[in-house]
Amino acid sequence: MVVFLWDEFSLPTTNSSISRALSSIGWSKKVVQQKVKEQNPDLRDEYSHNIAEFKSYHLVYVDESGCDKRIGFRCMGWSPHGIAPIQVSRFHRDQRYQILPTYSQDGIILSRIFKGTTDAAIFEDFIEQLLQYCGRYPAEKSVLVMDNASFHHSKRIEQLCSGKGVKLVYLPPYSPDLNPVEEFFAELNAFIKRHWSFYEEDPSQGFNSFLEQCMDVVGAREKCAKGHFRHAGVMIEEI
């Protein structure tokens, strides 16, 4: 900004002067939110228009994320000036786990944690199980929202949802900010890192079991879930 003001207006200034000026009008320095260039504004507007016809208690978001034991590695550490902190660990890629949750404004409804990757067969089986917790529209939890992964568009899923009277809505491409599960994953990852010592002290419990315990705690935070919904542009309404 210093360079811009000089180039455009021949105005000499400093970073500290700019910082004070911005603070005086109520601006503050924040982490920059990344916006994907490939986002299509028209598709995002269309999605916002479509989702607005539903109440927040209708919506159930579905997503998946991968995780392995490297999540417990520390990214920061203390060391003398000029010396980088080092964490000694075994050099190998561990088995990867998939976390597959469904999220309402009240928190996690149903989740599955398993080794490997999510494919069409696993996802369809999961949706069939999820539909037992869903109502027929316009009942509570009667609209499933998911991204545009190819296996989310199977005929089997359409048939299962149609048979239960559950509506399907797909997020616009490159729009994770419209999915509250993304903030849930961020909160879950932070919780796992903070409590990693519990797994290190007793790895015999199994990494899968440790992840499930973390999921149970974070997924039960109703206040956080409502906040994640709001940040995704969903106005909270109660039945």
C-alpha cells in the first residue's frame, strides 16, 4: 500500500501511518480469506436462491475428509534464535482414514470413520443409513446438501432420497465456504491436535477409536454448529 500511494499520488507514508489511519476508521488486520478464482457467481447466486426456500432445520450437509496420524505433528515449536525447532518422527506414510459426517444446525447426526477412500458403494450405503434419521419434506432434516463429487450424483442416491421424500441440493463448484461442514472439519482438526497427547499416551486404543471420540465431542457442540451454519450464509430458524 505504501508503494501504491507513492506511485498513484506521490504521497510519502509508512506502514505504521497507514495502520493507524485504518485503525482510526474501525478497520483491523485479519487473516485473508481465500476466494477460488474458478467460482461462478451465477451458479452461487442460483444456489443461494434455491437454498433460501428451505428452513435451516431442513438442511443436512454431507461431506468427507481424509486424515492420518501426521495430523498430530506440531507445526510450531520453541527454539533459540537462529535455530529451527525439530520434531523427530518416523518417516513413513501411515494408513489414511476417511471421516464422513452429516451435519445439521444441532451438530453431527451420523458419521462414519474408516480406512481407505470414499467410493460410490460406500457413500451410497452411508446415505441409505442416514435416511433413517431424515424426515419426509417439509419435516425436519429433509434436505440433503452435498458437493459435486461424481459419486454424489449416482442414480442410486437419487432413488433412495426420492423414496424417502428427501430433497437433494448440490453446492456450486469451488464453494466450500457455503458448506458448514468445512468449519466443522477445521474445529475437529484443532481439537485433535490439542488432545493428541491422549492418543500418544495410549496408542493401543486405535487411531480410529481416538478419532471417533474426538468426533463425538466436537460434533455435539450445538452452539458451534449454528455458528458454522451462519458463516455459510444460512439463517438459523427453530421449529
